[in-house]
Amino acid sequence: MKNKNKAVGTVRKNRRKLQCIETFFQTHDLVTAKQMLSSIMQYAVNGKDRLKKEPSVILQFHQSLCIFIHEGYMISKKAKKWKVNAAPYISSPMMKGSLSDKEYENPFLVFSRAFKEYSIQEFDYFISGIVYFSQQMYKYGPESNLVRPYIHLSKMLDATYLILERGLQKSNNKKIK
């Protein structure tokens, strides 16, 4: 009986790990999240105008993205223990979003590549920076390269959505979701 309870507890624990990400996509659907990220990025780079959205909406999105990044980091650490269910046949390249063929097949590659290039702190700094610079007009803009973290974050949004859509299995073929 103990082993059965332990196995059920493990499945619940693994589902809890995805709960924050599920909550993120309940609050912001994929298209809305990518549009908001794109708008914030556009105004942060532009500098001649500021984003006219309500600051509370942008702050809430900033906080959601920070949690999303931290959860994405945890996903990258557990990628060897998990396996995404097989991808269905793609009739249109638009279905893959910003992902390559390999990344579409194995969305965990997106997280491992992103966190190999940037740390959590660098992603937090990036998100805080673009939110800060999107809220004001400025003469001298951001000092760092904003394109690479933006691309990684956009791919992470697509990959996470795929993971939630397809579901996960433990590497030993026990279904988690």
C-alpha cells in the first residue's frame, strides 16, 4: 500500500510543477502573451513613445513572466526525467510557431538552450528592463542586447504551450498528464 501511495504522490507532485504554467496560460492565452511581450519589447526599443496600457496590467504581466521563467528553469532541470507525448503530423508550418523541427519534436530543447545561454537573473533583468523602458520616453536606451532573450522567451512560450497541449510522461512511460 505504501508504494501505491508513493506513486500517486509523485504524480501529484509532478502535476503541481506544471500548475504555475497552467495558471499562466489560464490568465494569458498564448497569442495574448506573445502580443503583450512583443508590444513591451517594441516600445522598450523605440524610446520615442511609451506603452499606453494600464501600468497595473503591465506589472501583473511582468510578475507572471518572472514566475514563468522560474518554472521554465525547473522544467529545464527535470527535462531528462520527462518526455513529451508524440507530436501529431503538422500540415502547416504556422502550427510550430517560432520553434524549429527539432524543438517542435522535443520542446525541452528550448529550455535547455535558453538557460545554457542566459541565467534566471539575466532573464529577470531583461524582463524588468523592457518593462521599465516601455513605460517611458528616453534619450539613451537599454545598454544590453534585447533580441536574443526576447527570442528565447518567445520560444519558451511556444514550447510550454506545446508541453501542456500534448501532455507529459515520465521517461519510464508512466503518464503524468
